[in-house]
Amino acid sequence: MKKVLVALFVFVTLTVSQAFAYNLKSFSNDATIIAAMQLLEQNGEYDVFANLKRNAVKVKFGSLPYSNVYAANMYDNYGRRVIVINTTYKNAPVEQIACLIAHESCHVARKATLEEETTATSKEAACWTKLKQQNVVYPQTKLTKRLDKLAGLHIASADGNNYIGDKIASSSFYRAQFGLN
């Protein structure tokens, strides 16, 4: 009886795991992006894939109009959504690329709102908090510093405040983008 239960448990576990497996190549052909997506999948970030699938989003590296932008959720010439990760970060650790994908997957509106940007940035911070390996020394790049700062705000927000939302709302860049001036 015990062997039957163990066999049944293994069968159900494998079946459920397969049910949640995504065809990552349907989102990107880039090996680095696929590795980042595998990391998200292994860590249970299924909402990222649900958003990408629901909106038929592709993910790639590319040039962005502003050098200070890490990634952007855009539309291609055919009206299809594409997440473009700045080529500057092509060699960034996959954990960091995964965080950028998680952030951009939250954008669904043609033009971001304060609420949507807060949700996306909070997701990015939560992913970094989860994915950052404690025994790894990450290169002290602009992206690493940003993620570390966001993770600190995310952790501090556990007391009921939304420090990420406050930071976005007080940013001159976002105030101009959202017409809050």
C-alpha cells in the first residue's frame, strides 16, 4: 500500500509540474533570456508567464531610445508586444535579467500608470529578494545597485507602507511621464 501511495504521489507531482511547464522558446530565442525565464519558472513565478502568454509577448535584447532605461515593454511595427531589454545588460547575471522580465511582464496598458509602475517595480524587487544568491558577489553595476535599493524598499514596505510607490510618485521622471506635475 505504501509503495502505491508513493508511486501515486510521484505521478501526480510529475503531472502537475508538466502542467505548469511553459514552452520558453515561444517567448524568446535568446539563450540568456531563456535561462532567466527558467529561473523564474523554477521559483514559481507563474504569474510572469501568465502575463506574457495572455498578451502574446516576446522578449529580446535590443537598443532603447534612452540609455538610462533598463528594459521597456513596447509594440513592434505589427502591433505586437515586445519586451526589449537594453543590450547594455546582455551579460548581466540571469537573476537580474529575470527581474527585468518580471517587471516588464506586469505592464498591460499601452501607457503605464502610477499604479501599474508601482506593481511592476514591486514585482521586480520581490523577485530580486527571492532570486539573489547570498553567496554570490554581483558586479557593482547600475542595475545591481538599483535592484539592491528596490529590495531594501520592498523589505521595508512590509510594515504596511509602500516605499516603492512613494519613490515612484516622487520621481521627477515618473511625475512627468504620468502627468503628475
